[in-house]
Amino acid sequence: MPQVPPPPPPQNSGYMVAAYVLVGAILIGYTLSLYLRARRSLRP
Amino acid sequence: MRSPELLRHAWAIAAKDLLVELRSRTAILSVATFVVLVLMVFNFGRDQTAVSNIDLAPSILWVTFTFSGVLALNRAFEIELENQALDGLLLAPIDRGSIYLGKLIANLIFVATIEVIGLPLIALFFNVRVLVAPLVLVIALATVGFVAVGTLFSAMTVRTRFAELLLPVLLLPFMILPLRWAALTTGLLLAGRPLSEVQGWLNMLAVYDVVFVVLAILLFPATVNE
Amino acid sequence: MTSLRAGRWITAVALLLLAGVYVRALAYTPIEASQGLAQKIFYVHVPAAIWAETAMILVGLASVFYLFTKDPRVDRFAASSAEVGTIFCAIVLTTGPIWGKPIWGTWWSWDARLTFTLFLFLLYVGYLLLRSAVADPGARARFAAVVGICGACEVPFIHLSVYMFPTLHPMPIVLQPGRPRLPGSMLSTWLFSLGVFTLLYVGFVVQRYAIGQLREHQEGMAER
């Protein structure tokens, strides 16, 4: 039986990039929010 | 905490609530009107050629009952809020659990009345045979589930600023599960499937009810401790 | 405020390590043959999901603890865990559809697990809204505890729902007993990510806890 190469994986890197960017944005955004709120509470 | 006394007190509280309801009748009439309105919206909102009535019936049924149920629950503790009657109840030498049970019973009867009004209307408007015994069991089980949690939550939300908005928001996640099981089961029963097929979901509903009623009885004192 | 500083340090380290996870997942982990690059979303999606749910369970446990001890520190922890849990839940709810679209062809499906995460999110939002709607700190803590316990008790029912209905969602792949199907390098990337998300949870909670402490102190001062 002649060997048939398996199909290449689908081209969907855009989604991967979008997800990773989004996760980074959310986590950094929340870090910033915590930082700012703490600063506001520390101010007399 | 002696059982018969607990129930006796609960029943007394429920009876008081229901008497108040009966005398004014505003609440039951408003909610009944609401049911009719929702059913009419369903009718005008659907595409009669796209979905058959029998497929849509479970959704109509459950949306109507849950929204009406939430309306009914909102008023549960409002009665006490006027004239600070709740303080009087709390001072009485009765177990806090019986206050909750009393409210639960009153709410269940109220919502049951809505369902008794609503079911024949659904059968009438949408030409579906809904008055089937197993279906009534499903409705009863699901109702107990969300009214149990709703009664507990309404004790807390009644004193907050956006009570009418907050109660549905808090309650929604707790309605979804019994609702889902009930809607699935309703769909199957309306399609004529035997009771044995839906036994699993009925059991889940029953367990859910037991767990949350017990939980609510245990947690209720935390909602009224001053 | 030493706990605030500790929290900030932990978070900083966690974010740095997160960058490491990104590099490892994107450049040094093999591509999954049938799903392609999009599968790599798995490395951030699943650890976030695990912590979104664990945070809720912790809120539940803390709530029970609070009702018995009436210790405001326990309530403060519950509030912190709820807030951080909400953030992680948001991550799951956004990366889920982004992963789903290329793989299943649809942004959303009422698949049991997506639905579960959606109403975990609703539970969180309800909890936080209730907290913001009650002014008196004692009542706020008690009410939040009630909702927290109910929420945590619902989680097992939701789980039962997930396993009762066959679904589009990939079945558990990492914790399948006896047959771990995840190849070595993927597993270690995943574990690394899980560790980083754990660190993130801790760092965030510690910071939020400190902020809660500061605010209560301020409230106390204002009343005098």
C-alpha cells in the first residue's frame, strides 16, 4: 500500500495569537487595577 | 428543635402570609396578568411555521413560570418590611427555621397558584396537552428547588437598594439547573415518552430540592441575625 | 503594608514566569496534529478554568468558616478569592470561544462545560454585586457567606450535569486515570502553566486582601 502523508494541521494561528494576547491583557489589566486601587487606599 | 412544633409555627406563618395575600389580592392578580402577557408575547414573537408548538412548549412553560416565580418571590419579605413586622417575628419564641419554612410554604402556594392558572392557559393558547400527571410532578419538583433558594435570597435582597434587580441576578444561576432538567423532562413527557426514561432527571431534581431546602433552613438565621 | 508588598512581588514573579510559559508554549511545544496551532490555547485555558473553579470552592469553604467564627479576616479572604476567581473565569469564557471557533466551527455552543463556566461567572458576579449592595459590613459578610455556600454547593450538581450529557467539549485529557494521553512535552508545559496560574492566584489574592484591609481601616477611621 503506498504511504499517504497525513494532512497538515489547519492554519489557525490567528486564534492562538488572539487568545494569548487577550489573556495577557486581562492579567496585566487586573494587576494594574490592583495597583491603582491600593494606591488610592494608601493615600491619606 | 422539635419537629411538630417547627411545622406548626411554620404553618402559622404561612397562613398569615396567605391571609394577607387573600385580603388584598393585588399580588396574585398582577402576577396572573403577567403570565397572560408573557404568553401573548410568546405567541406574537414566534414564527408559527418554523417551530412546532410541542417543541416550544417546554420553553414557554418554564420561562413563564420562572419569571413569574421571581416576581412572586420579590414580594415575600416585602410584607415584613412594612411596619417592621419581621422584628416582631424574630422576637417571638420560635425557631428561626420555622420562619423560613413558613415563608417557603407561603411562596410555594403562591407560585403553585400561578402555575395552576398558567398551565391551562398554555394548553389553551398553544394547543398542547400539558395536563399530564408526570409533568405536574416535574413542575412541582423544579418549583420547590428554585423557590427554596429564592425564599432564602429574598430575605437578604429585600433590604438592598436594587432588590428587584438583585434577586433575579442572584437567583438565576440556581434556577438554571432545575430548569434545565425540568425542561428536558417536560419535552420528553410532552412527546409521550414513558416515565422511566426521565427517572434519572427526576431523581436529580429531588436530590437538588432536599439539599437546598436543608441548606436554606440552616443558612436562614444568618440572613436575619441582627 | 507588608502583605501588599509581598503580594506585589509574588504577582511580579508570576507574570515573569507567565512570559516563560508563553515562550515555552508557543515556541517549544509541539503542534497538535489535528487541531493545529489553536490547540495551544489549551495551555492557558485549562489552568485558568481549574483556578476559576477552585477559587469558588475556596469561597465556599471560607464562607462556612466565616459563619462559624465571624472572623472578618476570613470574610476578607472570601471576597478576595471571589474577585480573583471572576477574573480567571473571564479568561476561560473568552479563550473558550476563541478556541472553539476554529475547532468546532462555532463561537458558542450550549455545551455543558461552557455553560458551566458561564454560570460559574454568574455566581461570581451575583456574589460581588450582593457585596457591593450591602452597606453594613457585618450584614455584608453574613449575606455573602450565605450566597458563597449556596454557590459552592451547586458546583457538584453542575459537575454531574457535565458528565451526564455527552458534549462537544474535549473530554478530560490530563487527569484521566490510568491513561494519561498527553505526551510528555505538552504535559510539562501544561504543568508549568498550572504552577504559574497558581502563583498568580496567590499573588492577586494577597494584594486584594491587603486592599480590603486598608479599606476597612479607612472606613473605621471615617466613622470616628
